[in-house]
Amino acid sequence: MHSTFSDGTLTPFELIERAKSLKLSGISITDHDSVLAYTPDVFDFASEQEIELMTGVEFSCRFEETTIHILAYNFDPLADSIVTLCARHVQRRERRNKTILERLRGKGIIIDYDELVNSAKGAVGRPHIANALIKKGIVSTIQQAFDQLIGDSSPCYVPGESVTIPETLEVIHQAGGKAFIAHPHLVRKKKMVSRIVDLKIDGIEVYYAKFPPHRESGWLAMAKEKGLLISGGSDFHGDYKEKNPMGCSWVNKEAFNKICQ
Ligand code: AMP
Ligand code: ZN
């Protein structure tokens, strides 16, 4: 799930409170390209609330011209490798966001860069740009912003610089973490998932958002066949993705503990 350090609308503390009220026993906050959620105060609050908090982050990668998200779990958030990769993503996002805003300006839509940066605390991305477009009255929903302007096949889309999957996996492993392919359900070319998984990936996000069991069984079979770990998550973003309520997808304690080992 995502916090205000990327494109979520709840703070890490609010995520923990909500998890407690939903009677979840453990969670991971997996902001895009940022580990700023993981402060000592947040860990203390999680233990006060008796919520097991596993470190997490969702790294953006490029594989064969496609954006692939890699989830890292149970790593040291202060490890040099992780901190350095997150800093590289901040710079990548800065340059990319500026280019997206230039493309929008070409269409007569002016969004102030400083205002955009001030709207988020960590990784600033397209959902923040979508929000700015709503505030300006250019579109009325996030979906419309993606469909008409900034989605992958839309006129103002900019892929930005890429970070490869192998270099991301190396960083995660150096920090003692485990790497999972995120939401394979959303990858259009299914054979690509198999090729990615063979790149020293530790697990597959088998359970994702509100996908039905028949959309999970293939990924479960792949995880079993390749001897990989299993993860699951709601991809909760608060108001940014209202269709994914917290807890809509999950794994049992056995699977959670295997990731923590
Ligand atoms: P970024 O990391 O800046 O490229 O933004 C990616 C995020 O934008 C994804 O994680 C989604 O939350 C959101 N997103 C991507 N494509 C769409 C879409 N077509 N409609 C709505 N949200 C999207
Ligand atoms: Zn993702």
C-alpha cells in the first residue's frame, strides 16, 4: 500500500490505524521508489498498535520497453544500496515530470512545477500530475487524465530514464531484501512474466487487488513450479485508487513469515 510519501493519500500512521481497525495483523507500506515512510516513530507506532510492519518499496523498472514494478520486502531501509537507488529515482522523476509538464504546456495546459513538487512529500509521479489537472478543471477524474493526457499511450506520456530489473534486484538483495514481481495480472504479455521471474526474482505477487481466483491460479501455479515465494496486497492508495480498499487482497501469516525469514 502507498502512503503520502508517494501517491497514497494516508500518512504511514493513518495506514497503521486503518490496518488496526480492519483487524489486519501485518502490513507493508510499498511507496513508489521511496522508503521515507520508514522512520523509527512509524515502527514504534506499529508496535504500539500491534501491527507487524514489514519494510517495502515498489521500484519502477523498464524491461523490453515495458514498465514493470518490482516490490522489495524485508530489507534494511537505511542500506546504502536502497538509499542510493531511491535518490536516483528522485532525480529520474524530477527530469521526467518536467518533460511531462513541457508536453502539457505545448497543449496550452500550464502546471507550475514547484506547486507539483509541493503536493507530495516523496516520489512525485503521474497521479500527482493527474490531481493538478483535476484542480485546474482540465479533466474531472484521475482516469480521464491518464486516458486523455498522461497514460502510457497518451500524447503527453514520457517514459523517462530507465532502471533495469537486474540492477534493481541487485540493490534489493544487497540490502538483505526479497524481490517480487508486482501485479503480474496487469502485464499484457504473459510470457514476459516468466522471463522476468527467471532473473533471480524471489517471489510473485499472486494475490492482487480485487482480481478473482481464476486470475490468480496461473500465478500461484508458476510460483509453485519455480519454487518461489508468494505475496499479496491491496495496492491501497486511499483516494487515488478508490477501487482498491485496504485489505481487499492479502496473504496468511505463513506466507508473511516466509518473506520475513
Ligand atoms: P508513475 O510512477 O509516475 O509513472 O505513475 C504510475 C502510477 O500511476 C501507477 O502506479 C498507477 O497508480 C497510476 N496509473 C498508471 N496508469 C494509470 C491509468 N491508466 N489510470 C489510472 N492510474 C494509472
Ligand atoms: Zn504497481
